Amino acid sequence: MSTSASATERRGIPAAAFVEDVKTYLSQLNLDVNRALAFLQERLQQYRVVEMKLLAQQRDLQAKIPDIEKCLDVVATLQAKKGTGEAIIADYEVSEGIYSRARIEDTDSVCLWLGANVMLEYSCEEATALLQKNLENAKASLEVLVADLQFLRDQVTITQVTIARVYNWDVHQRRLRQGAATSSES
């Protein structure tokens, strides 16, 4: 009998079925052993592709979160220095590997790089709110991604176990047939 570890899928990742009885599994799917193994190997390969994609997204988010936190710190520093009459000297990146120095007097606004060659000017309060929202969204996305990766790893393990069970069942069946053939010849 075949039972599913999780009867549904998670965000487009199909759940793998744990196979308790290989013979029933093969007859339900109307497959022979070689086609079943090919199907399972293909599914395993699909899981690997999805895993690579999710790991890349995880790396991107893990790099994005410190950048957002750094931006929040800069805006907080600007707000803290506001009204003190004290200028801030800052080095900033103009282009990859090219930096410039700026003297920042009292300011009520900051420009945030939104990506896709878009930069917008926000008040410090708006910038803080936007960055805080982006930080919360990035952390929530990272949590979902970690859960997806765990689900995916479980499906990979179940699929690998199923492949081993089908293969071992086939070897056992061949030995039984071979033993039956040799005993009938005697």
C-alpha cells in the first residue's frame, strides 16, 4: 500500500509518496520496475533543481537582510544627528569599487535605491517605515523559504528511500524467480 507523507504539495513542490508495499505501488501506477525507477529518478532530479533555485533565493535574502539593516542604521544615525548642527562625514559607493566622501548637513530626507535603476527621495520617517516593512517582509520570506527547503529535503529523502525499496524489491523478486527456476530444473 502506498501512503503519502503529506497528501498535498507545498508551494508547487509535489509531495512524495512513501511506499510501504512495492508490488501494490507498481500495480496501482501500472508501471514495471524500470519505468517506476525512471519516474522516481526524474522526480528526484526535479527536486534537486527546485532545491538549487530555493538555495539561490535563500542566499539572496540572506545578503539582502544585512543591507536593509545597514540602511536602517544610517537613517537612524541621520535622524539622531538632526538638529545638533553636527555634520556627518560619510564614504559611499558610487560604483563597484569606487567610493566618494560626502559631508552631510542636517537633512530631512534620504534617497533610497529601489532597484531597476530607480531611486526615490523619502522623508527620514517614511524611509524608516519603508525599510522596516522591507526588513519584516524579507525575514518572513526567509522563514517560508527555510520551511520550503525542509519540506523539499523530506521529499528527497522519501524519494530516495522509495527508489531503494523498489530496487531492492526487484532484486528480491529476481532472486526468487532464479531460485524457482533452479529448483524446477533439479
